[in-house]
Amino acid sequence: MIKKISIVLVCLLITAVAGKVIWDHSLSADKQEDNASVWEYVTEDGEIKLTKYNGKNSAPSIPDELDGVAITALGDGLFSGNSRIREVRIPESIKVLGEGLFENCTELSLVSLPDGITAIPARAFSGCTGLKVIQLPYGLRTIGTSAFSGCTALAYLVIPDSVTSIGGEAFANCTALSDLTISKNLTSVGGHAFRGTAWLSARTDEFVIIGNRILIKYNGIAEVIDVPAGVTQITDAFEDNLFPMEINLPDSVISIGPNA
């Protein structure tokens, strides 16, 4: 019995250590790079913005400074189209992400974002078909147009209550996205923001309303529709719906989006 218990404990210990090695190994598996030689950058107002990555690591180590100057921004398309990178940890010094930052990085599966990020810009992760894990920081305010569109492996996501705006097609065609928690404080949602997600397909209520009373989908077949009182915004909720002949809007509606 003692031998059996010992073997089990050893196996569990190996598994736990191996689990750590999986992450650590992926970050150090490739040849270590000289930060000064693999990054192109510009200096603005005494701070550095990285503009291009010339390295070949699958888990590039983004520095927080170069030559003693703080790096605070990652430029547009910095890693765009890079089919090698798999894991990225963005340091706490970074406050600004560029548009299309990881666009079409098909092997990218894991990203760690710093707490200081307040905006995820347009197309930042668009086409990242391997992206499985990302934790959005509390303090995030906006998610841009097509920010995560086509992230077909992303199945779970929490959009923190600090987020007030989500751009059009932000999560469009994230086909596996089924477990989704949405900010209660949303005041603006663009068209087709969740179209093609498993989460939206599973919504069976007649009126699918999120955030600050934003109507994003109508599932009914009535010819006369009375939009619920309190609804403040209508996105593309009735697009391609063949049934309604009359739609009555409450006085609370202040915004009607394209293709509504």
C-alpha cells in the first residue's frame, strides 16, 4: 500500500512539474534573442513604441524598456501575419496596443494582457484561429471593430463590467464562443458584434437584450412587434427578418444602428 501511494504521489508531482514546464519551455524553447536586434521602434515624448518584430521565437519576450527608455506602446500590425508565435506576455509597462497587432497570427493560443490596457483596438486579434485563452483586464473600456473576429477556437470569455463600448463585428464568427459573460455597463454595441457565435445562436428569448438595454437580436415571428420599454439602442436586431409588418419603438430608444 505504501509503495502504491508513493507511486501515485510521484506521478502527481511529475504531472504538476510537467504542467509548469509546458509554459516555461514554450517561452524558452527557442534561442534567446538580443532585444536590441529584433525590435524596430520609434521614440515619442521620451517613450518607446515598438513598430516591428524581426525575431523568430514562438514566444517572444517583449521588453519593458530599451536602453533605459520605457516601452509603453505596441505599434499597428507589430506581429501581424506571424505564423510562428504561440504565446505572448505583454509587460505592465505597455499602455497602448496598435490596430491589427496580432491579426492573422494563426498559431497564437495564449496572450497575457497587462492591467493598464483600456482599449483593444480594431482587428487586434482578428483571424487568430488558434487563440484559446485571453483574460481581459478590468479597467478595459472599449473593444474595437473586428477585434476578435474569426477567433474560432475561443470558447470562453469574460467581458468585464468596465467595458462600455464594443465595435461592429468585434466577435463575429467566433464559432466556438459559447461561454460568454458580457459587461452590464455597455452603452454602445456595433452591428454584427456577436454574429456567428455559439453564444448568440443559443439565445432563445424573443428579444435578446444586453448591457444598458441594448437590443441585438429578435427571435420572434410576430407581424406587429412592440419593442420592450427601456430599450436604448437597436443594432442589427431585425436584419433579414421576414415577418414584421409593424415595429413600435419606445421613447427610450436613442440609437438605431446600420442594418437594424
